[in-house]
Amino acid sequence: MMRLAAPTITTGLLLILLLMFVDIRSDAGDMLGPAASAITSLDSPTGRELVLALEDSDVSKRNAAARDIAAMLTSAPLVAQVQTGPEAISSDFLEWLWLHRFRLNPPVPQDLTVANLTQRLAQARATLGRGAGLMIGDRLLRDPTGSFATLLERQAAME
């Protein structure tokens, strides 16, 4: 019993000593770099896309502001692309689409080929790195047949 107690106590004391010198933090700023400034975040993959939502009860005022911002950003030499769009789909509607995706858009046999499944999963993985991935990326990974993505594409085309 004594043989086992001495190494256990020694290991415990070494672990406590080690923890005293280790600094554990979970600050989101650490992911963006040491300075965590706006300039630093632009150098990270998470800083390459900006999602901006304007909110105002007056739709014409909101649309005018969106057009002005888009025009300013389009003329900026560092901006690669500016996309504007309608209000995001509600989470309730997204959930309904998710639950009924196979009834609304049943997969065809070609959707189940290895090549198509591989392509859809690669597209879903790419979406995870963009703004849209925050809202729907995990669902795209769980729907490699593309039924859900096709429904979202149809919905976007209707607007």
C-alpha cells in the first residue's frame, strides 16, 4: 500500500506545481492573434467575410442605407465582392424545411453516388468557413444528398 501511495502523492504534487505555472484562458480574442485588433482579425480566416444586418422599421430607409454601404464597399480596392440580399430566413422556417426536406425534394439515385456525395460534403465544408455556415453549415454536413441545400437555393431564387 505504501509503495503505491508515495508515487501517487508525488505525481499529485507535481501536477499541482505544474498547474500553478500554466495560464489557461478561453478568451475569443486569443484566436485572432496577440493584439486582437481589427487589423489582426482581417488576417485570420474568420475576418475575411463580413455579414452586416441593418435594422429599422422604415424599409425604404433601411434599403437606402444598404445601397449606400454596398456602393462604398464596392469601390474599395481591398473588397473582393459585395453581396446584398433579403432578410435571413426565420429559424422556424429553416427547421420546417429541415424536417420536411425529403418530402419537398426527395433525393434521386444520382444524388447517392459517391461522386455527388463527396462533392456535396466538400461544398458543405466550404460553407462552414463563411457567414452562412454559422446558421446552416452543420445541417449541410448532415444532409449529403443535397436536399436541404437545393431547397435553400430555390428559396433564394424566389426572392
